[in-house]
Amino acid sequence: MFKLPELPYKYDALEPFIDAKTMEIHHTKHHQTYIYKLNAIIESKPELKDKTLEELVKLPETKNMAGGHSNHSFFWEIMAPKQEDTDRGWFDEYKKEFTEKASTLFGSGWVWFVKNKDKFEVVQTPLQDSPLIDGMDPVLGIDVWEHAYYLQYKWNRAEYINNWFNVVNWKKVTENFNKLKG
Ligand code: MN3
């Protein structure tokens, strides 16, 4: 049985860039619902009982709910209250493409900066598809489902994306990057 992980900060910690209400609903309703539904599927199919989350994101019958759980668990960890002056120069060459792909993704999904085989790249995934499905290792990723920003930003996804960079946990994602860079 999977359980909702606690956030490493308070719901209002990312204000003014992401409002407390959005964070609370996103965590306690959206993320929690993926977990409830994932657990229900597993309960109804004993053959899934011993699968890891990384395996479940790849299976047709669980990929939406397992991906929702996996993606959000990752997402909470790569955000943090605004930090001063963490070195993020390594991301400069990818930021424009990341922003473009996040702005133009049609419908609901995610945009990721990943290591894919031996190179780093920016990729979109539809709905709750996890980058792990294709064996990609995420460094950072943004949720561009409307539930991630609509209360505060309404239709203005571009403004959400721009502001979101202020609450990226640059210390953490720089660690991710350095680890994958090898
Ligand atoms: Mn979401």
C-alpha cells in the first residue's frame, strides 16, 4: 500500500509564487487520489502486489495512477522556498527550451529535464506518464496540469512557469544533475 508522502515544507512556503490553497489541494486531493486509486487497483489484482513503483509506472493498468504518485512525489522534493544564489548556471542552456516545451504542451502533462541514455535533454510526457517508462532519469520536472496553477494563474500558464523557477530547489536539482553527469 502506498502512502501520501509529507511535504518537506508548509503549504504556504512557496508563496507568493505558488499559493497555499493550490499546494494544499494539489497534495491532499490530487496526489492523494492517485494513491487511493493505485492502491485499489493493486488490491484487486494480487499479481501486482509485489511490484515496485518503478515497475507499476510502466504497466498499462497502473501507469496513470502510479505515474501520478511517482511524478508528484518527485515534484514536491524538487521545490523549496526561494533560495539565494545557488549555482544554476548548468541549466542556462536548457531553460529556454524547457520553458517553451512547458508553455506549449497541449492539454495536461509534464515537462522534464532528464538524462536519456548518455545525454541530457528536455522532454514532454502526456498525462501522468513517468519519464521512467522510457528509462530516463529526471533532474527536474514541472507539472503543467491546470490543477497545478489555475487558482492563482488562471489561463496564464506562461506566468506560472516563469514564477515556478523561483521555487525550484536548485540545491537538490543541482545534486541530481551532478550525480547523473557522473
Ligand atoms: Mn499535479
